[in-house]
Amino acid sequence: MDRKIQKIITCLIVLMIGILFTVNVINVRAKDTSGEVQLLHELDPSSNFFTQVEDTTPIEIVDKRANLLEDGYQLMAENSKISLYFKSSTFGIAVYDKSNGYTWLSTYERAHEFINTAAVQSKIESGITIEYYSVDSKGIIKSAEVYYTSKENKKAVASNTVTKVNNGFDANVKFSSLNYLISFKVEFRLDDDKLFVSVPYDSIKEEIAGTLNPKDSKLKSIILFPYFGSENYEINGYSFIPDGSGALVRYNQHKSSTAYIKKLYGDDYSFTEYPASNNLKENGVLSLPIYGVNHGYNQASFLCQVEDGYGSCELHSYPYMYSLIPVNTTFFKYYVKDTFNVKMSTSTMTLLNENPYPSNYTISYTFLNGDDANYVGMANAYREDLGLDNVIEASSNIPLRLEILGLDYKPGLFGKNYVKMTSFMEALDIIKDLEQSEVNNFDITYLGWNRGGYFTQGAMNAKAAIRLGGASKLKKLASYIDEKGYSIDYTINPYVSSSYGTSSKNVKRIGLSPFEVTQKSSQEQIGYYVLPSDLSRLITKKTNKFNKLNITGLKIDNLNSAYSYRYKSDAIYRTQMIDQVATELSKIEGYKIGAEKPNSYLLKYLSNYYDAFYESNKFVYETDSIPFVSILISGIINMYMPNINYISDYDLAVLRMIEYNIYPSFIITSEEAYDLRYTNYEYLNSTQYDLWKDLMVKMYKDTNNALSNVIGARMTSHSYVDSGVSKCSYSNGVVIYVNYNNKVVNVDGVSLSPYSYLVKGGN
């Protein structure tokens, strides 16, 4: 063989060995990646900022079906998964889960051992509780009273008739006493591993009874099975509540005088006033219409979900010894009517809805067992119900979110003095500069990009601000982002108008006063809500203008505002309004949509979830923070932290982002934040890019090093394998450990350095 040919063959062999070695090294790095941060203080892993290590103590499971029949229950319906029993004397139910042999009761069956008061025992035994307003002959609303369905309750008698139907039964309940009558129907249906319970709106009857001092009874609220699944500290269990990122209330002997009571989707400000002070803020509204109960480690759980009537629903979770009752219980309360104020010229009149809210009051229970009998299984079940099945587009790097402020104004002697904070070309320069520092993916949110800025006409002007470079420069920025495969959302605010009058389709409160909304502005700007059912029209009528500017992504502000309203002569209540918003979003095509802390009904329409929860509110009775929202939508919707400019502990934020699969976010400007003095954004006290660049790059590289391995993958499990040590598994085989301890920890055969993360496995 020619020596020259031999040399060529030898070189090729060496080259191929080198390539194979390089590929192998790359794969090892992708499968085994680690990093550390430098926290300046020690953390307490037992605090409720973290998840606690699971107690694997099993509970005793006993077949109670024979006992149920002896106690007066009747078998009313069953399928291959569950059997449903009913006790007419108390309107109680029992559900036998055939998959694990566990029996769920609507009462705490050992109440007599812990509670001596007959009234409290009757309350716990009752399947249904109602509150009603007593209105006298002069129309004056008296205090609401409470009645239960147990016949031990001497104030009222609950009678019912029962009719079996396919896959379930109907029961009519009637509350009657000397001078009032309230009745309604409750429908029970089985569907696979679910039980649906519903009070049809049109079945509710309210009648005046008696002739002496007649009273008009107005139903205030209905609670369906408030003690279903209730237990105390003697078993290993917990309640899951969707507070913040998600929270657990583990059963223990810690007495609590406070409870979790929160309106689903926040207060309805058509009926209540906006908070007088914003100094104390909770971590967002209750955005998911669910709760869960777990008994025993991976043995028995259920997920309870509001299926209808969500606009008037409230979540209650009572820890041990709340109201001196030694039981943990969680349930939904439906408000059937609300009071509201009508302002007269010299006085204010309090009125009550004449009719119940026009929606059925429906909840469902999904029963879980085995490896699904935990909060991860609850998230999986809820994701399936929501129909969330999209997958994030494949990418080799996670995106860094930059919220860029373009234009704002301050009051001037002759009108508005506009202040340029970041032009379109300055935004492009910032992106290119970060690319030089190996930041290789972006999600841009442009705030104040249009003429007049954000606080003029609800940020719905579809023309590029001339002061920022006009249409030509904006298109140049958009084209660069598109060529690179990055993403950009332009902030709009279609639900709020800066003006009130005939030119805008403004809505009114139920009490007919103008529906004002306080906007987040240092100038205390007031806006006015406009017609929710006009959302798609407001956006699609600007499609041609958006197309000319290459705008295909929108961040829609106030999207998760949920409220009742009046428009012309029609009263639209909150459940209807929520359905309108979902319908409007389904009509919008051709745009990627982003929103801040979105409510559940928005999720299927979103690409970006901004300002994500990364902990619970850490109320004293909450024992754990869990990444429930992350489990729900990881791999489906990109989640971003609140802007890190205003988070104090950056290194802890890195570890939490890696555990919760949340991406970093900053709000920046090209100019100094001092220039925002006297503008609407005066509260943004540190935004200049030059000041934040180094930290942005460092935090991005740390999080990208870990989370780039799980882009588009679902979080399939989450637990703490040791105190302060989290373990998250993903659908692509990757496992990520995070050690929050100031010491080396050895778990699962791996060694974790102090304040570190480790990525293992993968395809």
C-alpha cells in the first residue's frame, strides 16, 4: 500500500477516535452536570419554604362496607372503580375505592371520641351546610344563619327524596322551620374514577312561610360535604391547597387559630372595594380551582375540583383545632348571592341579588391510589382534565427573559413630557452584547413600545413609538429576534381604558357605579374596565398593523382579572365573565400569548407564564411549599421568575429556579433608573442594563447549565430525599438534585456539595 495512502487512513482513524471521544465527553457532561452557589447564611430545611421528607408510615385500610350498611347507608351506584353510598338521615355519603379498598366518608367518624358538644358533632355529621339571609318585611337584611342536614340539628329539619338514575342518583333536600323554606336538588354521578356532585341552578327554591312577622329567606351559600376526607393527626396525611406555588398542610398536633379562607380567582371587585392599602401583599390570588387530600404514603388520595360555579366559590382549609375542632378538613363553599352597595346622592343602600348566581354549583372528586396517591398524582390528574398536552419547542438553551421598558411620561407644564428609556436599537444592542457573553436564547417582553406608552389608551395603540425609533427600527429588532429563533412579546392592556365615556365600551359595577381599576403606577393612574367579550375584536382589528411590525407575540395585562359587571341593561356574573374570556382567547389565532400569574382557565392558551410562584405564602399552618404549578405545566408552558431585580437572595433564587424549573427574568432599561423620576414607573429604582449585566449572565449560566437538560420534558416526580435535599425526575430520564444544606450530603449513591445542584441521566 502506498505510504501516502497509509498516512491518510491513519489520520482518518485518529480523527474518528477523537470525534467519538468528544461525543462521549459531551454526553457525559449532558448526563452529569453540577454546580454550586455561595449563600451568605444558613437555611432552615424544616421551614415551610421547603418540602419536608415524606413520612412513609402506612395507614390501616379496613373494608368498611358492611359497617356502612349497618349504620344506615345504602349502596346507590357503582362502576368498575368506585362504589357510592348514601345516608339519607344526615345527607352523608361514603365512597369505596375498589383499587385500594379505602373508604372515604363525608363525616369524621371518630368525632364522638374527641368532641363532646352535640351541635359540633351534628355539624360534622351533616353532608350539606347552608347559610341564609333573613330579610324582614321592611327589606332589612339580618345576619346570616347556618343550618345543617343532620336531623340532630334542632333548628331545622332536612328532608329528602331520592331517585336512582343511570350512574348515580338525585336527592332533593328541603330546609324548613316556622317561617322559611329553602330547597334544592343535589345530583350525584359516577364516571370512571370520578364522582360529580352538582346543585342545578334552576332547582333552588326560596319561599316565605308563616303569617306572623313573616320573613323572606334568601340563600347565601351552599357547602357540599365540608368534612369529606377529614382526619386528625393520628394518621399520616395532609391537605394540598393551591396557595402560591402549592402548599401542604400536614396533619399534626400544632394548634391553629387561623385557617386558609380565600375566594377563588380573588375578590370580585364589582361587589367589594379594592384594598385600601397595598403595603401587605400575598403571593397572588388563588388561581387553581382545586384542592387535594392524602391519607397514607402512596395509599389513598383524592383531588377535588370546581367544575362549574367557579366565579362564586371560596376555598376553606381548616388545620387542627381551628374553631376548637380537633380535625383537619378542606372544602369549597359556594356563594349563591352577595350583597352590594348602591350609592345614592346622600346615602348608600345595601342590596342583595334577587336571584341566585346563574350557574350550576358542581364539584368533582377524582380518586387516586398507589404511586398516584400524592400531590404529583393530583397535578397529573388536573393536567389531564385541563387538556394541557402541548410541548415546548426544542432548544439547546433555556431563554433569559428581559422585560424592556421603552417609553413613559411625566407631567409637564403643557401636557406630557415623554421619557425614552430604551430605544429599539438599544434593545438590539443589549441582546447582541449578552450574546457575546454566551447568553444564547431570549424571551423579550417590550413594555411601553407603542405611541403614547403603556398608560395611554390602555396600551392598545398599534403604532411603534417614534421616540424609540419608529416602525423601521422596531421591524429591524423583530426581524433579528425572528432570525435567531428568539421570542418577543409586546405588552398590551385591552381590558383597561384610560378614558370613560361613549368612545369606549366601558362596563359598570353591579351597583351601577363606574368600574374603576387602580393601575400599578407611581402616578396612581385610574383606568376603567371595558367589555370582556370584546377582547378578540380589539386584537384582531389591529392584525394588519401588528403584521406590518412583525408582531406575533403579545403579553396581555389584566387577563386574569375576574369580575361581575353590568353592560347596558345586562348583569353578567363572574362565572359567565370567565367563560367569555376563555371563549375570546380561543378566537385569537396567530399570536403567542403570555400573562402574569394566570388563572387556570387561561393556561391552555398560553406560551409564557410570567411572574411565576416559587413558594407558598408560608402561612404558619402550612408545613410545606411544593412546586405544584411547575409539575402541572413543566414542558408545556415556559415559566419565568418575578423580575430578579427585586429579589434579595440571588444565589438562593438560582437553587430554587433549578428545583422548580423556572427561568430567570429581569426588567431593564438602557438609561439610568433616575430618569424615571416622576413617571408612572418611578417605583422601578434599579433597571439600568450596565448595572445588572454581570449578575444576569452569571444567573443565566447557572440555571441554563441545569435546566437546558429538561427543556420540553415534564416533571414526573418531586420529593425531598433528605432534609433540605430535593429530587426532581423528568420524562426524558433526567434527575436533578438540589442541596440547600451548608454541608455535604450523600443520597441515592451520589455526593452533593453544600448549596449545590447535580444533574444526572438523560437520553
